[in-house]
Amino acid sequence: MPHDTNATTPQATGHSPLATSYSLPGLLEVITGPMFSGKSEELIRRLKRARIARQRVACYKPDIDLRYHRTSIASHSSQTHDACPVTNVEHLREDLYPQLADVEVVGIDEVQFLSPEIIPLALELVALGKRVLMAGLDTTFANEPFGPVPALMALADKVTKLSAVCMVCGQSAIHTQRLGASQELVVVGATGIYEARCRAHFKPWVDEHGSEQLELAAAL
Ligand SMILES: [Zn+2]
């Protein structure tokens, strides 16, 4: 078989032992860590790189994230990227699937607030050849695994676990400390209510009314 340098079809590359006759699966990448660790910034960086590479990007975030902009994701360092706010996983699916043929990269920020239905959806998108980037907290303020994030980490091709800086001692911080005993629902990204803390300086936040974060995640 003559070597064809312009070969693009799987059949034309059939001489390679690694060649496949089916479309390649995509990738699941999870970016996690405590608040103030730069998760959104890293997600935005990867999405911008994809756009520079002329890949078409769709970006979502749960509607609960009222930080800075309603229709974009924002990092604490003021980087932003357009994002469609969705009320739940079904809403995300309804928005994404009609345009799926035109989308190569799917980004989701604050994924910890979505229900576990996001897990099969992520795997479905990967099976369809999409690159799926998800950013979210790995643990709650009570130091429990947060929503679907632990399972997504287990199923991912690539996990990036970022650390922040402990606001007490300056060491590497893996925890999000909730300050005070506010009865408010989760206020995403609100400085003054949360701090990054190292293991030595983290005290799990105790919610007298049960784990409202998990109840909230289940509701979405
Ligand atoms: Zn510390």
C-alpha cells in the first residue's frame, strides 16, 4: 500500500498496528482543590488554549455561582470566560446536545454543586470524543468528599489537584475553612467567609442543621 502523507481516513492509516476504525474517545480532566487554589483560573487557561487551537468550546456553571458575573466563570484573579448558567444536569444536557456536533471541548466550573447525574453525562461526552474539563471543590467545609467530584476524579484521565496558601501560616493549604457560624446557604467565592487552611490550621465547619451543602447539591 503506497504511503499517503495526506491520509486522513482510518482506512488509509490501516498499516499502523495502532490504527482504529472507530472515532477516538475524548478526555475527562478534573481540576480540584480548596477555594483560592486557582481552579477556575486553570480551567479558564485550558479553555483559552483550546480556543487558540480553534477548538469550539461550550462552558457551563451551576446557577448558584453568583460570583462576579452571571454568564461567565470568573477566577479570584479576575480572569473570566463566557459560561452558560444551568439549574441542573438535565438543563445542561438540553442546552449542550443540540449544538454538540459543533463542540469539541466542554468546560464546567463549580461542578461540586451538580447532582451525580453529571457523572454518566461526562462519560457519555468522553465516549463521543469530547474533551471534558471539570473544576470543583473536592471536599466540603466539613471535610467530607463533595458531591460528584470524588467519583469524577476516580474516572478522569487526568486529575490536577491544586493547593492554596494557608491564611494562618503560609504553608500549602488543601482545606477550605468556613469562618463564623453563618446560617446562610453556600455563598460561592465570598471572601471574608472562607479561608484556605493547611491540615494543622483547619477546623471542620460544623453545621447544626445538617450538611446543607450536600442537600443543596442533591437539589440541583
Ligand atoms: Zn497553616
